[in-house]
Amino acid sequence: MIMSNLMDLSIIIPHKNSQNLLQRCLDSIPESDNIEIIIIDDNSSNVNKEIFPGVNRKDTKVIFSETDITAGGARNIGLDHVSNKWMIFADADDFFLKDAFVVFEKTLVNQEIDIYYFRVSSVFSDTLERATRDKGVNTLVDHFLTDEAKLRLKHIVPWGKVFSSEFVRRNSIRFDEVPASNDIMFGVKTGFLAKKITVIQQEVYCVTMNRGSISNTLTAQNNRSRYIVMLKYNEYLRKNQYNSFQNSIRPFIFNSLKFGFIDFFESLKLMFYYKDSFFYNFHPFRSAKTFLNIKMNREKNSKYIIK
């Protein structure tokens, strides 16, 4: 596939212990002089660097870390190596859809755009059956014309977007190097600071549900990490007069009870430190409905969740 010079892309892929899935992701990306792939391996086990996915591929950089650096740290290393006009983030266990790069070639034409938002799809990684991780972001994309602020501030995952590399560099936006939720502050800062954004109503990326991924692993460390990041996210929104876009911190506090009284007490201390509210947006009936929906989804996807 021959790509035009307009589609000058760098694709950043953090990786840890999923070489087969990484290869699937790479297979979904066409080889082109205008596409640069940057793979950052986060100290994976049993790595043979001579046959690691991407090492013998044209226009592909594979960077191996000998220490644990987190997905956020891996993405930051990727940011330091970007050399093209546009950048995309992909997770190693996800993949691009068949016509994604044809869509990119046709749409990445406005040099003034800071962020392009696209629709995505979702499947279970092992069976490729339909999953639901796309619903939230697609709803935000679909409502762009009527609620642009919500798209900017609530679409916080890095995938499903194309960023202007110069925009990210100019604003010194980085990922948090934390165990979980490394992308939330990057997402809200890029959305808030972007001068011009646009939406393309075509699916380009497939986000998968995979057993053992960070997003599906509930531990004391991951819950605390997600909680602190959410406190910082809410604080950032309040600072910029977007109070109504805050998220409830109640789920993280309730989760802390699973890990003992000390963890729960520390969670309350953090709430007061960040001046957040346990009862923000609390509506008994709506909260009960949300709780039931979360419980049903967790039961449906239980084999993909590690506790």
C-alpha cells in the first residue's frame, strides 16, 4: 500500500508479555515509508531480541527497557522518539481495522487540527466476539456537534485519536508513570488544550478485552493508582471551571474496603487532601442502577478479570 506524504504517522505501541498479540497488531499496520512504528517493551520476560516482533520490520524502532517502567513510562519514551507529523497510540493487544489507513490517508489533511477523533470497535481478544469497550467513546464521538466539551474532557483513552505531534510537544504533555490509569491526565490535558479538534465518523481501531490486562486487573495497588489519578483529574476539572464533568470517587473508596481498614482509611485521607467529595453527583436510585449495571458487566466479563 502506497501512502501519500500527507499521512505522516508515528505509531507508539507499549508492550509487556504479549508478543503474539503485538504481532497481530503489527500485521494490521501496512508497511510504508510514511508510517513509523515505535515499540517500547516494558521489561518483558523470556524475550529473544533477535526474533521479537518488529525488529526486522522496515521503519520500526524497538526499544527494550531492562527495568519495569509502566505503560505510561513506555509511552513517554515513545513520545521522545516521534519524528512524524501525526502520532497514534495503540495497545499491543489491540489492532487496526482493515481500511483504517485508507481513512487516515483521506482525512489527515488539515494541518491546523490538533486532535482527530475516530470511532472504534471492540471484541474479546481470544474469540473476536463482540465486546463493549467501544460504547462509551463512540457515544462521545457521535455527540461531538452537540457536546464538544464532553468529548474533549471525557474521552480520556489515547486510542481512537490522531494527535498533532507538534501540539503534544509544544504543551509538554506526558503520561503518568503509575501502575494504572496512566493515560487519564494525558487525555484530559490534550482535550482541554487542543485549539482545534474534529471528528471522523468511521471506525479505524479495535480495542480488545484481554484477561490480565491492567484495565481488567483489580488489586490494592491498581485501585489506589486509579483513585489518585481520578482525584487529580477532578482537581484539574475544578481548576478549569468544568466541575460538572467530574467523576465520582465512590467506586474507588468502596473497592478499598476489599483490601482492609487501613487502605480504606488512607482513601478517606486522600479524599480530604484533594478536597474532593464522597457525595458528588449522588442520586440514590441512579447510583443503584449504575451499581447493578457494573455488577452485571463484571459477571458477564468475569473470566477476563483478575482479582
